[in-house]
Amino acid sequence: GKDGEEPPKVIRDQLAMYDQLKAEPDVDRQHQLMTQILASVRDEFHGIGIAAPTTSYGIVSTRTQNFPKDNVMSHGTVWVYMDPAPTNPCQYFIEEQ
């Protein structure tokens, strides 16, 4: 918008290369552009997250069985491990009452 701030030139250049990459039909040229983008990102590392959400909670029906009492949440970890995958959802079942 009008009040927005223009990104630094290096970021604009990275975005321009990415636009070129998306429009490039030649696979070798795509590889070359992506290599340049990644090298630029590596050399111009602008920031890293310094805060992450604290522990969280969830709601599970009392009818849901085989759901672990403790759950490893993906937020705040180095590797993205999408919830609820770590709990092995295929093992859940609903207990009829």
C-alpha cells in the first residue's frame, strides 16, 4: 500500500529472479536461477525467528481412544513436524457409548 516500505534492493533482485524462474521453460536455466537465488539468500541472510509459541493445548473427545496424553507439537521446533502426525492418527478409534 501507500504506507508500505519498499524492500531492500537485494530482496527485490531475489524476487525478480524468482519471477524469472517461474517463467523460464528451460530446466537448466531454472536450475541456474534457483542456484543464484539460494546463494543470494545464503549471503544476505536477513533475519531469524527469535520467538516461538509456548506450549499449547488441544481438545479431544472422551470417546476418542488411543490418543496420547502428551503430544509433541511442531511449533517451536527446528524441523516442521505437522500436527497431529507425531501421534499416529491411524491408531485412533471412537469408542461407542
